[in-house]
Amino acid sequence: MSVFSSSAARPWLLSGPALALFASLLVTPIVMTVLLSFREFSFYGGISDTLGLSNYIEILGDGYFYEIFLRTFLIALGTTVLCVLLGVPEAYFIHRMGPLWRSMMLLVVLGPLLISVVVRTLGWAILLGNKGVINDLLTRMELIERPLKMMYTSGGIVLALTHVMIPFMILAVWASLQRQDPDSERAAESLGAGPVTVFLRVVLPQCVPGILSGSLIVFSLSASAFATPAILGGRRVKVVSTTVYDEFLNTLNWPLGAAIAVLLLVSIMTIMVAWTRLVERRHGEALQ
Amino acid sequence: MRRNGAFALVFNGIFALFMVAPLVVVIGVAFTPEGYLEFPPSGLSFRWFQAILDNPDFIEAAWISLELGVVSATLATAFAVPAALAIGRGRFAGREGMQALFLSPLTVPTVVLGIAFLRFLSLFDINGTFVGLVLCHAIIITPFILRLVLASVAGLDRSLEKAAISLGASDWTVFRRVTLPLILPGVVGGWVLAFITSFDELTVTVFIVNPSTTTLPVRLFSHITQTTDPLVASISTVVILFTVLLMVVLDRLYGLDRLLMGEGAR
Amino acid sequence: MSFLDLRSLTKRFGDISAVEDFSLSVAKGEFVSLLGPSGCGKTTTLQMIAGFINPTSGSMILNGKNLAAIPARARGLGIVFQTYALFPHMTVAENVGFGLEMRKVPKAERKRRVAEALDLVHLSHLTDRHPQAMSGGQRQRVALGRALVIQPELLLLDEPLSNLDAKLRDEMRLELRRIHKEAGVTTLLVTHDQDEAMALSDRVAVMRQGRLEQVDTPFEAYEGPRSTFISGFLGKTNTLRGDLLETTESGSRFRREGLILDGPVAHHIPGPVEVCLRPERIDLVEADEALVSGIVSERIFLGNQWLFRVDTPLGELMICRRNRGRREAEPGETVHLSWKPEHLRILPVEVQG
């Protein structure tokens, strides 16, 4: 046994089964999907054997797809902005609470993370519908005469996605709050800073790395979200992932669907890499 | 003790409402005696919970989800624990790449994973089979187990293992008697988290099920996209209660704070 | 005429009393240390003065102002935190300038005063560094500069040297003395390190279990401890329990284990007492001059001095001797001990809580 324990092969033996699973069932399928996206498709002949760029040409030449991609990224951006605006102060407030309240609020804020997205989105569908809870309430309070249209709108999707994604933002900001020296707030206070100044000048700048990594997670998950836009947007407000779904399971044009998915993958990866580079350049020296 | 001001308390109250509102309405709607969605319900009725029993489709789907969760979480744990031990302590070339690979299901858009699995499984003609579902789920949930076990391995004092070796224990004995008991909370926490993730998974699963292997989230999803009636609310309520129950179990076994916030949580 | 006047300061957390009836007066320019073991309430006292904890009762007057009525951010105190609490996202100059910025000091003057403060703490060459890129000692200096630049009426130091290694600690101790002398600011230091407290302060205030036990100059506190606790906390000591037999105008007599010993003038009522004797006050003498003899049970070499444990009829005594480069008694050898009666400190018996 001791031969093995010092052997360089040991880590590879330990992770061998997992590596085999991931190589065969993750890497291979993704490579195959990328290849699939270069194949041609006809409704009569099915998927051809020849490779070509026809699917990408079709997507990039069609305003319909532009609109879907633009909408998807705007929804993701809106969700990210809302998550920052709501999540950062909330994380700070929870951070300042006494232990009992803190555990309770963490449960309220993070518990939904473990509850099915389908179920949570159903809740939003009940809230946002034309005869939904919010419209019902506003009508009864005589604030509105006609119901507000919130179902099947990008705004409704952003609101529900914020609910789904905000725990990730709070987790990321919380992590950077935990790393802060609690005395740095006191130091600022002793030097004459009021609560708002303490937050803006001392706490917030130290949270920037957390906010940036949280934003990245929220943005990429929102851009590829499926259940929430599918339920709240339906066929009327299509995003990239619901379009891929339709291509695969309704139109059955797999190569085109694969090309759309590959474009989504590539654009999210590009944004992630660019964002990380930007963050490292701006904050690499000052923080960590 | 630093205190939050009035603004903070109001903000916090509204935020808490925002977080619980969708769950509260789902549960509220489930108790309606009427045949349509209404909130707050005009009465208290278990009519729609009884209706679940009349829909064997949903019950069958729930069983499939349960079995899928248990089998795939167990399989993924068996794969992820040794891998986490290798990554968590080894200094070998390719270590970072290996970790990135095992965590990649978190960053690749799920819809891409879904179609990739669909394409692959259908080539071997096993799309829609339970085995196919298990393998795909195992991949999706491996990162969750890996992260928790890695955190436990990082917190492990290696001199404990060295002490066991110096006392004459074999590699396997060291693992079974020293290492495993110490990382067990991470392993068990990871298994439960993986189970919940598998039980709730929709985006990938929707591509790779067939009518005989439809899981609960997929059944629920396709029902909601056609019609929202109190039946989906009552089923969702059961799902919520089941998840809360698992959360309590997780809290006891591993600590929810630690699970969600990482090791440093106070 | 006191500058800082703390009177009957009390802090209770529920039923637990952290600080009880704490009264202390500090003169302008004075350097006073709050000394005590961890959990004695010294940090709580500092936090109350700083304004981070509200006292349950009592008053705090600084230069005629009632501190309790002023929020922490308006008290204008300079505070050096145990962790330094430097703002990691700001440079040294920005850290030091922060307090001036809060006071809306014009930019040009701010720059001048930051430069002055950095000069005082000998950091003028590192103005644009970030704290992460600095050593512990340098961070310590930044924290001092940041606290001093606002020209505080009172400087509070919370265990400022505890995060430094031993060598750096000695160096910073001297630096603190120099800076205190140059800035002339009234200073309150909280520490659990008696050497640090004695080396730095004009007076030490020893705390125990939330109460102030003694305030004196370091020399007086060392020589005239009011309790065996203080005697033991401020250096090494031998504590012997015995009976005070009689007190006269010229001295006292005291009995332990059947031996009668002379002691200094005492004002205690005859009966059980504790007697403290510093190890360095015990001399090794010839057999005929000895007050008591004993056998060396243990010998420890500490470089500049030797430490002996000697079994005597009085009990085990600790003896400290300067290393003169000569041969010293070895374990098993019999030694003869003597001391002057005035070196004994007669103290009341501690009531165990």
C-alpha cells in the first residue's frame, strides 16, 4: 500500500471513476453538440452528414434571433442590477443583526434556494396574473381600474428571477462581509463617520469583490434560466433557453437548436472571462 | 451591539415579505374549496390534496423523482468523495483542471447540458431510460457534493492521519477509521443537498425523460404551462413541506448555516 | 483637576456584571494602563469610553464634557484597535486622512497634517502603500498615525502590541513611549501584559473580575501590592499563609509552620494573613546567618538569571539570582536563605469567590 501512497498515480486512481463518468457523459456530449450545430437540417431529409455554417448564418442573419438574444441578456442584466440593489443592503442588514434574528433571516432569505424553482415560479404566476393576487389587491384598494399586465412580460420574469437568484448575491456579499474586520466600522465611526458614510466609504468598497462575483453568478444563471421564463413568458416572451427547447422538442430542428445553445454557451463564457479579467485588473492589487 | 436603524428594519421587513410571498400564496391557494385559483382562499378545504390521490400520474412521477434522487445522489457521492480526497490534498499537475472539470456543470448553461445529454443518450438509444437519467443527474449534482467534501477535507488535520499511520494503520484503515468519520458531516450534507438538487431538477431532465420516466418537476412544469389550477398548488405545497423537512434534517446533520454560508458562518 | 474622570462606571449584560463601580481619574498628558487578565472588564471599559458600549450606570467626563451624551463618531477620540482595523481598500495616506476628511478639513491642510502624522510615526516613505502590503509593525504605525492625526483629546490603545512578535513588540514599546512623549496626548492603554503596562505607563490600574483593585505608579504597585492577586500578576512572588501574632511600632511578628518570622510594620489585626516575598529579594547566605534553610529541588537557567525552587520548612520558595557567570547551587544541594523583614508584604487573606 505504501507504494501507492507516495505514488503520483494515486490522485488519478482516486478520481478515476469520476473522471471516466465526466469524460464520457459530459465532455463527449458537449463536443458532439458543438459538432451537431455545424450539421444541416431539412424537414424531409433530417440531419445531414456534412458540416457547414448554415445554422449560424441563419441565426446571425435573422432579426428574430437577435431580439431573443438581446431580450435574454437584458433580462439577465435587469435581474443582476435588482439583485445588487436589494441584495447588498439586505446582506449588510442581516450581518448587523443579533444572532437569533440573523439565523431566522438567513433561513427566510436562503431557504428558498432549496425549494423547487418550478414551485417558486408557480407562486409568482399566482401573484402576477391578470386576476392574480397583486392585481386583485390593487383593484380592491382602488389604486388601479384595469389590471396591470405582469404575466408574459419581461418585467415579470425579471421580478421572479430576482427572487430565484438573490440568495446567490446575498451569499457572495455575505462572504466578503464576513472577511471584514468588524473594528474597521468602529474605527471609521471613531474618526467621525456617520452610518451612511461608514456604509458607503468603508463597508461597500470592501464588499466590491463579493458584489462582482455575485453579479457574475446571477448574470450567467439568469441568462440561461429556463423554468421561470418558460412559465412566466410562455411562447410570447421567448428567451434563448426556451427557444432551444422549442427547436429540440417541438420543431425538432436539432442542429439549429444546438447552434443557438452553443452561441449562448460561448457568449456567457466570453462575458465571464472578460468580467473576471476586468475585476482582476481593477481589484487584484488593492484587494486580496 | 450595533443596531439597525428604522430604515433597515422596514427594508428588511419588505424583503422578507418578497422572499416568502410566492411560497405563501402557493400554500394558501392549495387550501381553496373552489375549482379555480383564489387567494386568500374563501375557506379551508383539503379537496385539492385529496385530488392528488386521484392523479396517479403525479404520484408515479413523485416516486420516480424519489428513486432518481436516492440512486443518483448515492452514485455521485461514491464518485465525488475519492475525487475530493485527491483534489483536496494532492499537489499534482492537472489538479486545478480536474477541479474545474468536476465543478463545470455549475457554469455550463443547463439547457446546453440538457441537449448534450439528449443527443448523447439518443445515439445509444437509452434516452428516456432510468439509467440515462441517473447518469446525467449524477453529473449535475457531483459539484454540490464535491464542494462540501472539499471543505471538510480542507478542515482536516493531516497529522491525525499521520498519527494513525505511525501507529501501524493501513491506508484503508486510515480512511475508514480516521478520515471518513471526520469528513462524514460533509459527505452526508453533500448527499442530502445532491438529493434535493436532483429531486428539483427540471431544465436538464425535461430533455431526457420519456412518458414512463417523467419526474415530478417535469410533470408539474408541463401541467403549469397548460393550466394553473389548485391541483398544482396542492402538489407544490407537498413539495415545499417535503423540502422543509429535508432542510430540518440537513440542519441537524450538517448545520444549514454552514451548508449555505460555508465553513466560516457564525 | 482631572482631565478624564470616570465615576462608578458599571456595565451589566443581563445578570452578568462585566464592569462594576469603576472610578478612575486621569490627568492631562498622563499615560495610564488598564491591566488585567482576559475577561477582567478592561476592554469593556475602553469600549464604553469609546462609545461602542453604553454603560449601565456611572458617568464619564472628558475635559468637562459628559461623554455619555455624545455619540461615538462625535467623541473625537483616537483609537488604536487590537487588529488595527485599517481600511484595506485605502492607501496609508487615505487611511490617515480619513478622520480629517470627516471633519471637512480642506485638502491642502489635510495633506500637510497627514504628512506630519506620518512623519511622527516614521512612515513618510510608505504613503501610497495599501495595508496588505505592510508588516505588522508598519500597520501598527499607520493605526497610530490615523488615531493621532485628528489631535484627539484622549488616545485609546486596545492591546496594540498583542499581534506583534516578541522582538517587534519591544521595539514598538519604545516607539509608543517616544510618540506619546512627542504628541503629549492623554493615553489610556488596555493590556494583559504587565511588562508592557509597567514599561509604558505613568500609572497602572489593575482590574480583576470587573473591579478596579489598585491604581499606582508601576513602582508603587510592584512594591506595595494591595492583594496577593496583584503581587502575583505584577511579576513573580512567593505567597505564604500564616498567622500574624503581634504588631508593634517597629515591626511585626508572624508564624508559619511553627517558625516565627519578623515582618515590616503592619496595620492588620492579628490573625490569618498572607505574606508575599519577591524571589529576587531572597539572598543566599552562610548557614549561621540563615532565616531558613532548604534543599534545591529544581534549577532553571534563563540567561540573565537563575531560577531556583527550594524546599524549606516554610514550604516551597522560588528564588531568583542574577547570573554572574559563577557556579550556582545544584538540585539536591542545601542552601541557606535570608531576607530583610521590610521585604515581606503582609496582605489580607483572599476570600475565594
